[in-house]
Amino acid sequence: MAPYINEGIISIQANGSGVYRQGVRMLPSVSLMMAEGVLPSLAALKKPFVTIVNSFTTQIPGHAHLDVLGAAVKNELEKAGVNVWYTNVGGAICDGIAMGHFGMKYSLPSRELITDQIETIVGAHPCDAWIGIGNCDKIVPGMYNAMARLNIPAIYVSGGPMLAGSRGTDLISVFEGVGKFSAGKIGKKELESLACEACPGYGSCSGMFTANSMNCIGEALGLALPGNGTIPATQRIAGKVRQYQINPERLRLARQAAKRLLFLLKNKIRPLDVLTRTSIDNAFILDMAMGGSSNTILHVLALAHEAGIPYDLKRINQLSRLTPNVAKISPSKMEVHMEDVHRVGGMGAILKSIEQGGTTPLDLNAKTVYGTLGDYVRKSPSADGNVIRSVKNAFSSQGGLAVLFGNIARKGAVVKTSGVDADMLTFSGPAKIYDSQESALDAILNGKIKDGDVVVIRYEGPAGGPGMQEMLSPTAALKGAGLKAALITDGRFSGGTRGLCVGHVSPEAAAHGEIAILKNGDIIAIDIAKNSLNVRLSAAEITTRLSQLKPFVPKVKGGWLARYIRFVTSADQGAVLKV
């Protein structure tokens, strides 16, 4: 059962839009509904109210076409004869556009804004069911969290992934191109050409980055229909660089989601009927199998919190040891993109490969908004052997994500193992300490990092950053420059990150976690097989250094980020806000 919110939400869970049928005292409200065109007559009050919550905005390529999907959903619902409210939520951020400047500090906090806005909308204008339309990094988990928090019939549908750019490029090609340019490996004209070609049109960025990872995980959680994560946003137009023609298959999925929502409403199927510890296990198993973004751990832990489901980080390692990595998608395998995964069967084919291998506790009986997980998996094609492999021929015998523990990560740290080269799975080297992403990036681009170094970026956690901004710029710069160096941080990484990059180090530096005591030259040891992250210092030296730490001084003094610092929890708890 989800944690108690307030009596208003409890009333909506019990009565939905029934508040508007409580006699003449509600006629002023009804009059306004008629004025806005939602309610055609008093008689229509007897019909259910369904709210479309869209995150359409032209500030995000993954969202710039969501008005078209929203119109399709609205039309489908109106044909069914229900009263339809349509609203947009604000605070939607493109991580790629916010990357590399102060704006990225707003990204993770925006997840809480999205959830709070949806609670506000439904709390103030009670409805009987709602459908979320989103696509990108924090909007997707924000909508999932709202589904759990409100716990009225709901379904989620995404705008779909972007097609790959020319020559099989994508956004990460551009970020890594900056690193290549700084190392003198390519010229400015080549870099500019790459920037113009890599992101061809609508959709969430085309690899297995955070947005697509979360959209795919929705299928295993059971909150979204099959194909949600992989059906491309657009269909390719031959001879055109820009791809803006909406994919008919994506429009069909949106209409199907609208119809399915009405089924959920009629049968009183709610998110917490679907969202259980088993479904969270299923989601992490898919994550391990497909080598998803490390951010999924942060967001799924937050979802478990909203649903009132205790979930230990150590459980993730247990699942990883039992779940082979059967798919590598950009950035882990730069030539493979979401359109390729969809072509060979999507998430259903990945889960079928795992299920046929018989090595994981995947539960095909788990309930979903479309029936059971087995209804999807059993009818999916078998692994093609190239994009998706069989368990017998897996890329690795263990999953694509791991949680590390040690004397500088007592509460855990996360690494995307599917993006780590085999010769870097065990690594040690001297620390190069930076107290911000910007100072670390300057050092990398100016040649101050050498092979064998361990770059430490701290005070970039949920409170320290604030906002735990993504580190795609420095990680891509390291990769682009061809450096054999590791990076650890109490911040986080883009789903587009590859290389030996360990994030979410908890406790964070701002909370006087051990990462705050590190000094230049300290030897950091990383052993992914042993799930360990340690500094080679004695326990006595660690205790002494901790006692000498000065109180943390917040970097932001005003605005809502200052309030966020006061209430945000550690990454190991999903960076949720304390009530």
C-alpha cells in the first residue's frame, strides 16, 4: 500500500469525480466545466472524467511531437463518450540541452516537480483515471511516481525514441566528438558536421540512454504497453536529414493506450495492483539484460518509495549475478540503436531470451496494464543472435549494472558494467580531486588527466550539486580523448555514458560521506567482480580525516533549489524528498 498522502487523495481513490455529483452546492464548478467545453450538459456529469497529462514542449526533441499524440489520445477517449480534461505539465527539461551549464542542476529536481504537479492537478480537479504522455529523462519517472502516489486507474505512453543520425551517429557521437576535438583527433568542421547530422528529428535520444531505459522499463513494470520503449517516434524519409514524419505505429500505440485506460477504469485496475516487489524485480532484470542507464536505479528506487515497497540495493546485485547481459545498445555498442532493437522484437525478445535461458527469477505471472508479463513475452520472437543474443551466447554472464560498496561507498555506488571495457573491470590508480564537474572537465580538456588516473568529482550529489547533475561532458571527454582513466562521483551519469564511471557514491560529500576526505594521490581501487570501491587508507586515517571535515556550505542560497537541498535524501534512497 502506498504511503498516506492526504484525505483529498483518499477521497479521489474512493469516489473519483463523484465530488461533482454532490448536489446543488457543486453547480458553480459544473458551470465552469461547461464554460471550458469539457462538459456538454448536466446529463454528462454521470459519465467518468479522464485526464490527459501531457508534457508537450518544443524545448525537448522527445516532446516536440507529443501534441500530435495527445490529440490522438483525446480523440479516442472522446469517441468512447467520457469527459476528457487535457492538461500540460511544465518543468520538463531536456538533459542534453541543460548539460554542461548550471541548468543541469534543475534536471533531477524536476522529477519531483512533475510528480507534484500531477498530484496538484488531480487533487484539485478530481478525475476517475488519467493517462500520462511523456518521453524524456525525468518526465518519465515523474509520471510513474505520480501513478503510484495517486493510485487511481492510469497508464503511461511515451513519444518514442529518435532515429539514429547519418552514419549510425547519435547524441553521444557529438559529446565524444568534443573530446576527440580537444585531443586533436578531428577538426572543427568535422565536429560541426557531426552536430548537424547526429540528432535527425523527434524522439528521445536514440540509444539506451536514461529516457529510453525508463520507457522500456515501463513495459516490464507493467505500467505501459508493449512497444512503449522501442517504437520509433518518426518514420524515415529517404534522402532527408530531418525526420519529422510521425510514425503511424507510434500513433496506434497512443490510441491503444487510451482504449486500455478505459479497460483499467471499467475493471478498477490501479497502479498498485500492478506495481509490486516482483514487478520491480522484473524491471531490474530487464535493466540488467539490456544494459540500461545507471539512472534507472535511482528512479526505480524512488518509485518503490512512492509505492511503499522496501527495496534493498543489495538485491540489485543478487539479480545481476543471475541475469546475463544479452543486448548491447549505444553507447555500449555504438552501431546499435533503439530502432534496431524494435526491428528484432523489442523488450519482449530480450525478456524471452532471458526466460528461455532459465537463469533469472523473472516472473511472467506478474500483472500488467495489458494482462500479464507472460502475455507479452511468450508471443515475442526469439533472440536474433546479433542485436539480442541468447543466454548461451550472452555478452556477459552477469547483468549490465552493478552496485559497489566499500570504505568510500558505505551505502553503495552504481556502475554501468555493460559500458566498461574488459581490461578496466579491475582498476586502481591515484586520485585527481575536483569539487565540481566544471573543474574536472577543464582538467580533462586541458590534458591534465593521464592514463591510470582516477578522477574524483565530489560535492555534486543530490544536496551537494545541488541536483546531482549528470556527468556526460567529462565522461565523454575522457572516452573521446582515448584515456584509460576511471571516474567516480557522488553525482550521476547520463545513460549515454560509457567507460569505467562509478556514480551515486553514497553517502555524498555534502553529507560528510567518505568521498569528501579523499586527497590527491590517494589510491582508489575498483573491482567490479567483487562489487567493491575502496580507498587504500587505514580505518584510523579515515576516522581522523572525517573528524576534520568542515560543515557543508550549500552552493545555492535562494530559489526552490535552496529548498530542495534541505529536503532531498541520498542517492541510495532514490534522491526523494523528505516529507
